Amino acid sequence: MPRPTLSKRAAELLAVLARTYPDAHCELDFTNPLELLMATILSAQCTDVRVNQVTRRLFVRCRTAADYASIPQEELEALVQPTGFFRAKARHLKQCASTLLELHAGEVPRSLEALTKLPGVGRKTANVVLGDAFGTPEGVVVDTHVQRLSRRLGLSKHSTPEKIELDLMRLVPREHWARLSHWLIWHGRRRCDARKPDCAHCELAALCPSAGEGASGIGRKATVKRSAPATRQRQTQAKTG
Ligand code: SF4
């Protein structure tokens, strides 16, 4: 039997993912675009569970962009400390809020171009906000799960988020861009673990070119051993985006 084309297989994958995860959604807690923006900045190199623990208190203390701009740096650092890279993240939150006040009357802008000009905000964060707070994604959020799953599922041969995003945008209709990320993230967390993918019970196995014993070697980030000074240096520079 001839193999289905990539676009046909992608459509079948989407259908199975939609059936498997009908409730897939952003696992960061938020009630408005500003909260999602700040939570997403904090989520760099941190779990959503940890971020939600932190924002439960943070969002009581800071409700508006003006609150973030005026809160003392030390107080903000203490609040966000459990998310790691807390000095840089606190600085980004304050700078981001100040820019929102200066350029957008304290409101979160609704375009990728304006969002990515905010301090601490890269394309990934901007697309999270556009997709989940406004329902108008301008791209696909490619995090570590989406990166790995795209490779394993044969949706992209590339390894950089930028190129993977372009492949996904070409393959998947725009109306599914926001949900596609959630589907892949949920599948990555629940079934297709980086080190131990559960291919034997995977709902996508029949459509996945990586199904089987070799899957764990595909799409994983290379582990880089860091020296102590390099690790310390990283503490001063949160990777956001
Ligand atoms: S079959 Fe295996 S490698 Fe493919 S998506 Fe499922 S768990 Fe991941």
C-alpha cells in the first residue's frame, strides 16, 4: 500500500490528537492577557506547575502594568524566586510593564510585531499570548515538546524552533495553530516522554514513523555538561522567549 503523503498524514494526526485531547489547553493559570504574558515570561526554564504556584501570589500583588513597574525590584525578585533566573525575570517583568505603559497605555498589544518588541518577549511568548489570550495566533508555539514531537512524528526534519515552526505552519491550517501546540505538548507530557516514549500504548503509533525502540533517540535536545562558572553565569541571564 502506498504511504500517505505528509499533508494527509498530518491531517490524520490532527484528527487523532483532537480525539485524544479534546480539552487540551494552556496549562498556565491566567485570567487576562497581562497575566498570561507575565506567566509566560516566568515559564522560561521552569515548569507550568511551579509558575502557577508563584503567580497565585504574584497576581494578587500585581494586577496592572503600573503595579509591575512600581513594585520594588527586591520584592518582585522574592516573589518570582522559585521560578529560577529570578533576577533577570524580575527585571524583564518590570521593563516589559514599563514599555507597556509607555507605548500601549498599559495594555498588552495584539500583534506579533509589537509583542516581540517588549523586553523579555520572544516569538514563542508572543505566540502563546496571541493564541491563548486573544485567539489570533500568528505562528505555532514551538517549545521543547513540540520540537521533539515534530521530529518523531516526521512533521519536520529540522532541529531549530524557527524552521520547525515554518514546517508546521505550512502543514497545518491556521485555525489549528494554537491547539496544535497544546496537543503536542500534552502528548509529549503524557505519552511521548523525551527519554521513555510509551510507543506500545501510543494513540499515534500507526501514524508515527518513529514508533518503536529507537524513538527515544529522536528529537531530544543534546545534553550539554556545564562547568560551575558557566552555570553561575547563566543565573544572571534568563533565557526567555
Ligand atoms: S509512537 Fe512513540 S515516538 Fe511516536 S508519538 Fe507515540 S510515543 Fe512518540
